[in-house]
Amino acid sequence: MNASLLPLGELARALERGEARPSAVLEECLARTARLDGRLHAFLRLTDAEARSSAKAADERRARKAPLSPIDGVPIGLKDLFCQEGVETTAGSRILQGYAPPYDATVVRKLREAGAVLVGKLNMDEFAMGSSTENSAYGPTRNPWDLERTPGGSSGGSAAAVAARLVPGTLGTDTGGSIRQPAALTGVVGLKPTYGRVSRYGIVAFASSLDQVGPVAQDVRGAALLLRAIAGHDPNDQTSSLRPVPDYAAALEMPVRGLTLGVPAEYFGDGLDPAVEKSVRSAISALEREGCAVKPISLPNSPHAIAAYYLVATAEASSNLARYDGVRYGYRAPEARSLLDLYEKTRAAGFGAEVKRRILLGTYALSAGYYDAYYLRAQKIRALIRRDFDQAFSAGVDAVASPTSPWPAFRLGEKVDDPLAMYLNDIYTVPANLAGLPGISIPSGFTSSGLPIGFQLIGRPFEEANLLRLARAAERALALPHRLPPLVTS
Amino acid sequence: MSVSDWEPVIGLEVHAQLLTKSKIFCSCSTAFGAPPNTQVCPVCLGLPGALPALNRGAVEMAVKAGKAFGCQIAERSIWARKNYFYPDLPKGYQISQYELPICKGGAVPVPQPDGNVRKVPLTRIHLEEDAGKNVHGPSGSQVDLNRSGVPLIEIVGEPALRSAEEASEYLKALRLALIYLGINDGNLEEGSFRCDANVSVRRKGTAKLGTRVELKNINSFRFVRLAIDHEIERQVAALERGEKVVQETRLFDNEKGETRPMRTKEEANDYRYFPEPDLPPLAVSREWVAKVPVPKLPHEQLAELLAAGVPAADARTITGDPKLVDLYARIAMAAGNDSARRAANVVTGEVARLLNEGALDLGAPKFQPAQIAEVFRLQDAGTLSSTAAKEVLGELLRTGKPPARIVEEKGLAQVSDESALEAIVDAVIARSPAEVERYKAGKKNLLGFFVGQAMKDLKGKGNPGVLNALFKKRLEPT
């Protein structure tokens, strides 16, 4: 058996039953990565030496039947914005080239404590700004289903690595759809938890009030196991919630009869690819057959989400990225003549075009005289979007169903020169970030040309267990044929 | 036209470092003077991914100040980011408070020379983090981030002050109050108490405020007066020449004693304040506020000392330093009823003298206040003369040796026992027949001669009161 091809949820069972050994799984993963990643470019760097020694320790625990957690010994990849002590962490930016943090992010510590085997750091759009991984300073990641296409972004490396079976699970971050959109475009499961469910400590910040860490896996059970490992309160992140973390995997197989799906008209409008719409509607029908009630709803303020998002996110980013000034760490422009010159040269050479565009947008939105018209108004829209969801939930809706992305994977270079077209990638995912709600993307099918399509469920705050149960029901009901990306079988 | 035709309007902004042991958003030490960049962590270095975690101790100190000055304390206040670039600011923004500060309103009581207390109104008090420090040397500029993240309160006064002298009085009263509250060490030189002044002038009798200039870099009380006076004169001179005052920030040059422009309004930073997304709103419940203890303020302490009978001059000296107040109170307590005046006397006398000489450290005293009370009792019992008592006190304060041992070692006990003194009295009378005759004939001031003779025999250790009485008894038959 090729255990490393198993979805994370099944691999965990195989490890538990002693049918797979962590070191063997890791070696398969590393071998496949060596074979494929030159073409895919999901990983920016591997931490294979450290991974081999933690896999060996996991072998020993598994042999003693004393695993630290269900994911003990599972190889995991990390988006390159999770601080890992002593391991270069660039956030996809030239400005952090060579920077090795002196500490572990809380989720990295939690993964270690759960026995996960940390395999390496994954490519991403610079500072998580982008929807195609083309904004990485280190070159784009490709989609394993079609190497001429993007895997989406910003967690493109995290999604592509799982889709290509380089690792069974990865962590990404989702600020406006950065986990769910690439998961949809690569045919895997990606979950953005409720804001505050997972600690942000040690994660290079893009937009603090929107950023949230989440898992990527081939199956819903794998996402549930990973979420269980990383969720929970962290005294180092005061925006993290004190609510206890349930055993997400435990209730996965429970029936969904009686749960209600809301289908918002605003999420099926102009610009939605007909193949995507068809696939998403078939997924909704599958859940209906499982006993869910389906009702049309309206989220009237969601169409304003992109506009509000690009003010709030860029405003916070303009402040979060001020620390990259060449003074303490990372890239420093040589031969600066003065302090101002140092700042200007360092930031001009260190940041890419999209990051600069967003810093300028955000700086503008916060400037004296413009704050009320832009930042403050965007925050009001944000409150209205949240209120729309609250009203749907209090009218009995358990989850909102929609497409994840308006279209399947697009070609590299297709949208890179048109920022507004690129921003529309996130049209269905951004509202959940603005409202702080959990959202999940799961595969719903393929286009006629064999590109994956994802559909999204958005749930009540901190009801990830419900969301995962619905997602698992859809996964079960759709029973998509087992298909490997052409890259993997090549 | 002259300065006297113009009215200065002054408001002060004070940054006071709070005396918490650890920084406001991480657990690094706040101790001053450590080698550069040794009291730092990912949070106060502003490393990628680090997040602030609030130290409630700093909040408690801000609440203490707010209660002491009668501010409204917000049950919910908001952290804000103040954005600007500078090498000593590792995140590129300072976490502060902007629209909803923790304290609003209130007033600082400023004792006046006539004994009244003037209340100088406050706009607000808010919490924030300190920046690091740029260190400029021959090999270039370096940054020390030990201070980065030390908690500060900024105390913003209303423009209610009308002269440099008033500003200086206000500042002194505020500094002392913060020291009393135990939340700031009042050290201007080390920069733990820093002051910026907003100064404008207007023609006397007009209500409209003039254009204001912000003065920075004022680090002593003398410079406060110098800088403000210089600025008032500069503004009046400009206005009288028909020029306008430019809204700007000026730096006080303490070597030249003048202010010079730092940046104009156009060059001023746009700080792009916005709510800090990494911290939830600061919640301070009524119940919690009620539990925060507020010690007496200097003016209340002064009133208390005066009421206890301490002379005004002594009372002012003592209340000028909370350590002296504390010592005074402990001595008075140990010595019991009616000892206020005497306790004050020791504090402003022997204690102050030894402090001046550097022979005493009230931070780590060697003596116990009860031992001082013991000296009082020895004096009351006649064992010590007032001179000897002073000597014992001095030695006690320096060494903490038990008073009885000092008396013994120094041979300071005076002889008050009548039976011991009678033999001496007899001997003096026996060897001074002529003086005895003259005394009995009415030359009563010879009593001093007899006591003097006896003291000589006793090597000065006789109790003069007892000797007086004994001689009188022997020479004036009843």
C-alpha cells in the first residue's frame, strides 16, 4: 500500500492500526516531492533532516501504541508565513529573504506537541496578498491538474502540495479566501475557522482582523483532525477565543437530516462560470438528498464585500508591513545615504508590486481627511455584512452554501496585470472573513476539461463541528470518483 | 506694547513611565540601565508574527492615576495604532489610545504658597507603550530596544496655565502625586517623566486662542521655565512685528537656552490612527476600579500633618518626599500620642542632615522607627540630654545599633538618680563656702555655678534638672 497517497483522515486510521509507519510515509512524501516539485514549485524549502528525526520519534511512539494525537507521525507542510524557530520564513517576500525567526508560532508548537512531522515551508503570494501565488518573490506555484494554470492563492503552495500528494496535510492562512479558493482550484478541502478559533501568534500578519489559520487536506476528516490539533485559546493572542475545542472528527458521520442550508441569490449572479454553478447546485442537491432543508436567502450587503475588504485589509496591512524597514532584520538596501533613503530603497527593492499597491491603498484609506470616507465606512459595511449572516442564522439557516470561486483554475499570467479581475476571485469568500465566520471549501466535481470545482459552506461562529459534519455529508453523498492529478500519475 | 500686554496659554503633556516590573505587552523586564538590547523578546522587538498581550498591572496603575485625579474611567476603552517610521519604533507603529482613552477629565491638585489648592484640569490620561532609544556614536547610530514596550501614561492637561511659573508648579505637583501613587519614579534625567509643552499667546482680554507651538525635549524643571519663557517672548516679538506665529513643533536647546524649529504643520506626521486589531477593547469593570487602592495625595498629606501640629515648614519639607512622609508616619506611630511634632523634627533634622551627607539610604534603612521612639523615651526618662539624644539618633540612623547599646558604648547616659547625685552636691557645697554664703544672701544666679561645678565632677553626665532641684533643696531650707 502507498500510504502517502491516502487522504489524511484515512492515513491517521492506518497509522493507528499499525498499517503505516511515519518514517515510511515521510520517505514516500519526500520521494514524490523530489520527483514532482521541480515542476510544481509548492515548497520553498524542505526541513527534511528535522522531519526525518521527528518521524523516527513518531515511529517509536506508534510502535508503543502511545501516539501524542491522531496526527502523530503525519507529514505536514506549512505556508511560509508560520514562524518556525531557526527555519527561514519569508512570507513569499524578498524583504524577508534569509530571515530565520527565533521562535515558533503557537500553531507550530501545537503541531509539534501533536507529533506532526514538519516537512517544509510552502510557497505563497507575497505577504498572502494575491489569489494565484504569482505574487511570490520566488516564482509561482503551478496547479497539479494543469501546469499552465495557477493553483490559486495566496495559500497556493499549501493547496498544490496536498493536491499533488506531496504531503497529506498543510496549514494555510485565509484573509479573504486564501485557503478556500486554492483548495477549490486544486480539488482539496480547505477550512477557514471562525476568527479567534486558532492563534495567530507567530504568523506573519497581513490583515490582523481578518487573518485566520486553517487546514488543507484531501478529505474532510483530515481537515477536522488538523483543526483539532491547532485550535484553542492562546494567551499570546488576545483575540483568540476561550471556548473549548470539541473533537471535530467525532461527530463527522452523524446525519445532517434537519439541518438547513441557505442559498444566497447574491452568490449566484453575473460572472459565475456556468460549469461551476452547475457543480455547486448538484452538491446542494446531494445534501438535500441527505435530508437537509434548502432555502433561498438574501445577503444583500455581500456585493459590497470586495470594496470593504480592500479598504480594511489594506489599511491594516499598511500598518502591519511598516516594520519591514531594513533596520532590524531581513533585506536592507545597500548604500543608503540617509535614514529616509534607507527606508525608501529597502522597501522599493524589498516589496513586490502588489504589496506596494496595497500599502499605498491602505495608507490612503487611513489618511487624515479620508479615514471617515473609507476606513470607517468600510467598517460599517462590515457590520452590515455580519448582520445579514446573523439574520439568516436566526431564521434557521445552519450554513450558507455557495460557490467558493466564480471560476476554475485560470492560466498563469491571465489576470496578473488586471488587479481588479484578480480581486474578484475572492468575491464569495471575503464575506466570511469580514463577518469572522467559519467557511469550508470542498470538491464538488470537475469541469469538462478536468479542472476541479469547489463549493463553499459558511457556518455560525464557532460551529466548525456542524460545518465539518455538513461537509463530510456532501463528500459522502457526492462520492466523487477517485482521481489523481495528471502530474502525480505522470 | 510688551510681554505684559499678552497672555500666555500653556498646556502640558506628560509622559510618565509606569513602575510595572514587566513591559506592557510582553513579560520583558522594565529595569533601567541594562546593557543594550538585553531586555527584549519577539514582541517588543516587533518581530514578524509577534502579538501584544496586555499586562493588567499597567492598567491598574492608569486607573489609580485616574481615580486620584478624579477622572471618568471608561469601562471600555480602545487601543489604537499610531503609525510613523523611526528606527526606535520597531513595529512602525506605537500601540496607544486615541478616540476612547481609559481616563477623561479630572484635575491635578496643585498646592499654592498661600495654603490653598488649585485644581488644574486634565483633558485625558491614556495608556501607551514607550519606544526604544536611538544611540548616536562615532561609529554611527544604533538602536537600544530595552525601553521598547515599557508602559507609559500620557497625561494631557487642559491649556489652563498662564505662565512658565504656573507650568513648573503644575509639573512639580503632578510629578510628586505620581510618586505618591507609586506609579512613576519622577526621574526627569532618565526620561521616565517627560514633558512637552503647548504654548500660545493672545492679547490680554481676548478669548480666542492664538496659534500654538509644541515644545519638545524639556528634561528639567529649570528648562521648563526657560523654554516656555523663551517661547512666550519669541511669539510676542513676532506678533508685535506684525508677523504670524507658525504652527509647528520646536525643540528646546538646553545649551543655547532657546527653541528651534523641528517640523512645521505641513511636515507633521499623519499618524493614521486606527483601532488596534490585535487587542480587544480594554474592559475595566466598575467593581475592579472600586478595588484599586488610591493612597493619599501630597496636598491631603500636608493638611494632615498641619492638623497634627507639625509646623508648616517641616510639613512642607516632609510632604515633598513620600519616603520622608512614610518615615515620619512610622515614627509617629511608634512613638504614640502627641509625638507628631517630635517625629517631624527628627525627620527634618537628623534624617535630612544625614540624607544630605549621603550617610543614609531610606530605600534600605538599617534602623527601625520603633528604635527612634525608644530614644524619645530615654530622653523623657532623663537618661539622655537633648544633645546626647541627637548623638544617639545620628548613630542609630547610620548603624541601626540598639539605642541602649549606643548610650552605653558612648557613655551618654546622664545621671538622674538623686541618691547618686546627692554626694556630689554635698561635695560641691562643702568646697564652696564663700559662694554658699553669697547665695544665701540672695545671689540666686549662683545656682548655675553650683550646677556647673557638679557637672564638671560628673564629666557632664549629670541631669541638669535634677541637680538644679537638689541644690535648691539644700541651699533653701524650707
